[in-house]
Amino acid sequence: MSVSSAPGGRRHTVDESALGVTSIFQKNNDHAVVDHDMDADEEVLVSLGYKQEFKRDFSIWSCFSVSFSILGILPSIASTLSYNLAYSGQAGSVWGWIVASILIQFVALSMAELCSSMPTAGGLYYAAAVLAPDGWGPLASWVTGCYALAYMILTAAAIGNPEYVIQTWHIYLTLLLILFVSGLITMQATKIIGWINVVGTWVNLIALVIFVIWLPVGSVNTPKTNPNSVVWTGEGLVNGTEWPSGFAFIMGFLTVIWTMSGYDAPFHLSEECSNANVAAPRAIVMTAQLGFYLGFPVILVIAYTVMNIPDVVAGNLGQPMGALCLQVLGPKAGLAMFCIKIVAQYAVELGCIIAGSRVIYAYSRDGALPGSRWWKQVNSYTKTPVNALWFDLAINALLGLLMFASPVAIGAVFSIGAIAQYVAFTIPIALRLTAAKNKFRPGPWNLGRWSKPCGYIACTWVVFIIPVLCFPATKGGDLNALNMNYTCVVYGGVMTCALLWYAIDARKWFKGPKINVEHLIHGQDTDDIEAIMVDGDSEPKKRME
């Protein structure tokens, strides 16, 4: 820890280079200046350019609980069950989980390393801004922010809308009620939120254990399970698409990608976590690893117990997990199991709302969103971004209106969310390997000599999988408005609008992360900083007294 007294009273200059962080200050060798004693966590945050506004009531276990709740293994697999089973059958589901989950670990490890070096609520958005080449910081952070924010909101929207059946307005009113109750719960103080997510973690674990035991034991079918040849060999590879079997197998990865998300939440919660530059990256890795290990038994049980794939993925119920429970356990037991899954799914939604509100807060703090001056406010009582949270819920309510368009329209949310999250994850990782390879300062949690190989594998994986997620299951004359994959159209349109907004207007006022702590510029004290450009094109402005 390097702290030195600055002239003019009890003031301290914080040298971020001694703290092992990659900071917005490092371009011009500037340093943060404060007039009070700081603990280690506040010193790291101040060295990154931000003042401490949250209470650090999260421990590594609290951070892990939020991210594991978002992971929601059983509910997440249930939400996308129609993809892996329909595209590649039982064996494709099992092997697809193994292959895709292993590759996803490289993304999680590289992200954890970034988190240790830059533990801010802005997370990947801040990292992209600081690591980008000179002059490109604002654009890099803008694009990353758009992708990350879209992912968080779309995730919560998809989780809040798992069923698309008749009487859509009933579903929408239920969604509004769920969002309202969720807002009342998640607007509480950090300590209460942490406790709620610990409960959510246990709910998800208990639901997972019940599912893994109950389905094979309580199956009403004869025989109760499929033979090993169906689960592990080519006998169980069912090509449910019009593409070659190998490509159909890869398309089924969507279930894995959607499920193995949420491990970035500790990054966004790092300003509320104690010992953040160690605890938060550890929570990221723990979430990704446990997601891999605990999700595999769920996939195995589904592969062994499902008897009629078409009935599950395209039956009258319109909800694959409900159809699976009914097919395997019968009406009463199947309903009970499905209700347990719903409770677990609600715990996932709470975690998504918490993480999403922190993302909105971080972008608003830097003026990136319309109405930022409201969304960046921290409630004086709870010390949480309550305004950002309700803004997040309002956007979810608007997205829910897509259910009135068609199941296809809102169904695109799954592939859109998968693309959004991994593009946001990968941009700063790629920048760290290229433009910032000589200026990146690893934090106390780092991969050492494995950092670059891990990063290259992560980037290669994402570049490979994103185009696959845009393909529909059918082609040629069989392709129509009902089975088209609208991911490219919907998400491409949104991101095109975001880039046009930046090119036409936002580039004039959005300059990336804003420093909101006092600091030294070229050896002179400044009392307040309105903004600082990441690319260094202009000097920070001193407040007019």
C-alpha cells in the first residue's frame, strides 16, 4: 500500500500502481487525493477514480450467493430445455454440457482476473474503457455497456416470462405483480439483500437435489430410465434441425450458455464487497465451477428419464419442464416438482434484478443513460441504488409486452441474452490481450503465465459460438415467420441504433468513466472534477466557485 501526504493539510495521494490496479489515472500518471483515512477496499476504489458510496456488507459468500442465485441451475436449464433436447437429443445434451461448460470456464477465469484488477460496479464497462487504445476508450465502454446492460435486462425479462400460453394478459398482470414485489424485496439494505440471496442459494440447491433424486426414483414409466446407449452414444443423438448433425449439436450449446451466466455478478457488486479484489474474483470462479459440476447431474437426469422428446419440447403445455415433470412423475407429483422449480426460479429473478440495478447505477454514474442524474442516486437510508432498481423493473415491464406480439418474438430473448452477455464479457478480455498487453496491471488474484492462453481460448470460443446462436432450426422452404430466429434482426437493430446514437450525438458528451474523487493533475490540486476523458483529448475542468 503506497500512501503519501500531500501538501496543504491532511491530504493523501493514492498511488494506484502500488495497489495492483489498472486505473483510469495511469495514462497521465495522475493520482487520487483524499482528506481522510481509508481502509484497503476504499483505497483501491478511490485509486480507480470513484468515491465509496455503498456499505461493504457483502462477503465472498454473499457475492457468491447473488451470482449463484442468478445462475439458478435448475430454473435456467428448465427455461431452455427445448433447445438442447430438441436440437441434439439426450446424448447431445450430455456431451454438449461437458464441452461448452469447459470452454466457458476460460471466460470466467479471464473475467475474474479483470475483476481483481478493476473491482468497480461498472465491471466490464470500466475495463473496456481503460484498456482500449488511446482515443477509443469511450466507444469501447459504450459498446460493452450496451451489451452488458441489454444482457442483464433481457435475462430478467426471460426469467419473468417462462410461459407463453393462452390468456397472455393474465401472464402479464402476474409479471407486473412479481416485479413489484421483487422491487420491494431488493430495494433493501445490502446486508438484507445478502441474506435474501443466501436463502435463494439454498432454495436453488435444495430444488436441484430434489429434482435429481425424485425424477429417476419416482418415475411412473416402465422402464424408469433410458439405457446408457441412449444417453452416452450416437443412439441418443437426435438431430431436430435441418442442418448437419454436428452443427445441430453445437446449436444445442445455447442451453449451456444461458445457464452458465450470472457469474459476472460479483464484478458488479464489488463496491459492496469487503476485500473486493480477492473475494469478488473468487466468487466468479466458484460460481462458474459449481455451475459446471452441479448442472451436469441435472442434465444427466433429464437425459435418462425423458421418454418422448417431441412431447416435452413441443407439447400442448407450452412449457418443456412442466411437460417433462408430467411425463416422468405423473400429474400430482409432476405438479409438485414443477412448483418447486417455480420457487427456485423466483430466487433467480431476485439475483438478476440486484445485479442489473448495479449495472444501471454504474453507467448512470458516468452519464451514459438518459436520466442518469436520477438513476445514479444512492438511497441515504439503505445505501443502495433504489432509483436504478425501479428503472430496471420498469424496463422489464416494457419488455414483457413482447409476449403480446408472439412467442417467437419474446422467445428470441434467450439467444439474444446469450450473445449479449458473452460479447460484453469478451471485449475487455480481447483488449487486455491486444491494446493493453503492456499496461495491464494484474490484481492480487491473477492467472500468472496462464493469463494470455486462457484469454485467447475464451475469445476464440465466443467468436465461434455467436454466429451459431443466430441460426434457425430450419432452412430453405421450411423457414417461415413462426420458426425464424429473430436474434439478428432484434438484437442487431438495437445495437445498430445504439452505435448510431453514439456516432451522431453521444460521442460529443460521453467520455467514458468519470472521476468523482479529488485528484492531482500535473502536480496541481483540483477541488472537484466534472469529467475526465479516457482518451485524454481534453483536460478535466475545475469547478467554478
